[in-house]
Amino acid sequence: MPHNLTQNLCRMGLLSLLALSPSAFSQQQPGAASGNDVTTESFQDWEVRCQSNAEGPAPCAMAQLITEPGSDQPLMQVIIEHPPQIDNPVMSFFVPLGVRLAPGLQLVVDNGEPVQFPYQVCQEQGCRADVPIEASMLQQLRSGNTATLSMIDPRGERMDLDISLTGFTDASTRIAP
């Protein structure tokens, strides 16, 4: 793991990553109420956060922070939620600056078929990439053990980050609309 990549992610911090999440964008619109209560539940390796909202059901998202093996240095965050604009859930990946953008990312569940997708945006806090989760992919994630996200570092080397799927089924059921 390149040391600069790890340092960049540590500098941006978890709060900066959360600020990039799709639900955080929607909550920061002008006139949006601030100070809403957030409840948190743990489902093994996944955390579910639900925001109290007086105007309907509480929007919930599930997340997992991926850390460097052998330390608590954060490397990436994965967030899954159900945006109101589309029918399927969306999986968002938040990675540090210093990755090659052109190749995009690749996600593989266990030894299944890889799914390629591009980055959406990079800001000073890091880069974000979203992939819609079709029904077949959701089933693979629910029955799988590990998902692997692959990206290309600045030197052109492939980096694989494993995402635990322990607790995924319960967490995804909890956030379903």
C-alpha cells in the first residue's frame, strides 16, 4: 500500500468522507434543517445510520470503513443507500486522492464476474465512485463472503481492498425502503 495514499486518507478523516456521501449532499441543500438526530445500529462488520426525519420515514444508509491491515489507518469507506430518485440501492466508494481516474474501479464478489465503473467526482477530501446495485448483484452480495474493490495507484499498480460481507444481509434488509 503506497504510504502517501494512506497519509492522504488519514488527513481527510472520516467526517470528510461522510460529507461526500449522497445523503449528506441532499441534507446540505439551502433551507435544509440541521441538527437532525441520527441513530446507529451495528450489524457485524456493517453500521446502519438512520436520520430522524419528521417528514416521513427515516432515511437509512449502511456503511463500512476499510482500514489498513494491522492498523486502524482508514483506507476507504463504502456506503449503501436507497436514493429516492431510483429503484435500486447504490453503493458508493470513498477513496483518497492519488488514484488513477481513467481506469475507474472494479468490484468483484467472491470469485464472480467483475463490475467496472467510473469515478463520479474528486474533491480535496477524496474521490467518490457510485455503482447501482441490480437485483442479481444484491443477491451476490447477500450470499457472498468478501467483495474486492480494485483501483490503480499513482505508479500504475493495482490495489485490491477487501470488503467484508459479514452482516451485509441484515444491514441491507434494515435499510430497505
